Amino acid sequence: MKELFKSLLFRTSESTVIRECRRCGTEVSASDTRCPQCEADTISEYKIK
């Protein structure tokens, strides 16, 4: 979560993509197809401009 706030506050690009598990809210990397915390395969992707 701390890295998420850093990326939003100090971003250098015009948009930020956040991927997180729909079940538990864990932030996941772009290469993950399942949540590393709860193993759910429902990953949400949010683009913040």
C-alpha cells in the first residue's frame, strides 16, 4: 500500500495502472494472473490519469 501512495504522489508519467485482487485487495504485479495472498483469479485493473 505504501508503494501505491508513492506512485500516485510522485508519478512521472501521465497515467498509473493499479492491479489488485477483487477478493482481498492485495496489489498484484502485471505478470500475476492470481493473487499471491489468497490465490483468487479475479484481478481488477484501474487506470488513473
